[in-house]
Amino acid sequence: MLFLSSEEYVGNAGNIRVLSRQPQLDYPEHCHDFSELVLVSSGSGTHIVNGKQSLLLPNSVSCISEKDYHQFTDNKDVYLVNVLYSKRDLHINQRCVQVIEQLEQQTRQFFITHDAFQPLFQLAQSIEREQETGFKNGDVMITLLFEQLLLSIDRLDARMLENSPMMNAIVYLSNHYMEPDLSVGAVCEQFSIAAKSLGKEITRLTGMSTNKFINHLRIRHAMRELALGESVTEVAFNCGYTDSNYFSSKFKAVTGATPTGYLKQLQLQR
């Protein structure tokens, strides 16, 4: 696993740094001795944190601590900013410390409205501009902007969360894709949306149909389980397939190899 050091990636006196990724390319599994906020402004992809899949979608905020490991895959036109911070010698207001603790231990990821997201994104961009100018007292300004970003996140309330039926349905699918009896029709009925509308939105975000999107999530999960030594039959069942032959065909459609062929590839790489 790759290890990224704060000395290389954060590296300034204030222990805070913003890095824009336009676009964010796929990045292998890695860990680091700093924490980060990930603010996604556009595009879509898969963000795997501590082995658990989640979606990269516009107007989302994620928090990755120095204890986590993660990777980015299947990114499609993802634009984001990473707000890196090293908690060693990080001199910020005590309330801001509590916000960080809550983000790292409880909140993790949330989706907010575009109007609520933009001020957060602009604060992150202001930090980036400040670190590039080299003006007098820049480290103090960066710390103040970082505190403002944290307090702005803390001020978010239920009215600012992205609770549209469409978004809730997509998030539901991304959290329940492993269930063998998952029904797109039932999900649409649950959130009072049309299957056609859901399909259009998923295609807009990911370039895939609804069924291909679900299958893609399942196969990505299967790839990780196979790499950990689970049997093909167990993996198929764990990922929502009741027929291992059907699972193999779907696996090949996504990866270009059968599960056993994929395992052989892994062995050759080791």
C-alpha cells in the first residue's frame, strides 16, 4: 500500500494545504499521516474507504483521517479539492477541534445542496490562493480560513442537506447493492420516483444504466473480496448473486476476465 507523508504533501508551517484535482484521476489504495477533507464539485466515481465503497458525486464532502486508507476508482470528470491538515502542531480554535473529531469519527461523508456547497468550495479555493501568493502573514490567514471552513460545515443543518428523492434513491442503491433481492422498481416506489428518471440521472452521472451501475458496484466489491482470499462461490453470494455462473459472466463483462482468471492475474503480480 502506498504511504503519503505530511512532510511531502502538507509541508507548510500551518500544517494546512489545499490541492485541486481537475480532474481527479483514479488513484490506488493508500494511507497517510495527515487527514483531509474532500470536496467534490462535479463528476462521479467510486471512493473506497477502509474497504467500503461509497460514491463520489457533486456537492459531497468526505473526511479521511490519518487512521484510514482509501482509493479512487472509475472516476468520470471528477473535479475536487483536497483540504489536507496535519493535526500535529495544528493551532486552531477548540470548537474547530471538536468539529474535526466529529467529522472523522461520525459524519464521514454527506451530500449537500449546491447552494450550501459553493461557500465551502470557495473557502477551500481561498486557502489555495493564499498559499500560492506568499503574502505576509499568509499562514495566519490560511488558519483563519480553515477555521471558517470547519465552522461553516458545523453550521450546516437539515435544510442544507441534499435530501431529494432522486439523490436518496441513488445513495440507497450504492449502500444496498449487495442484497440479492434488490429491486430497482421497489426502490423507485419507496422514494416516489420514476424508474426512467432514475436511469437518466444515473446515466448522466456515471455513464451507465441503472442495472449496469448496480452490477459495477457488485463487481468492484467482488474484486476486493477475491483479492482477500474468499472463494468464488462465497464472493458471488456476498455480492448479491445467487448463481456463480451468472456472477462469472457479469464479472468478465466488467473486468475482461473470469473470477478464476482474475485470481491468476493477481498471483502473477505478487
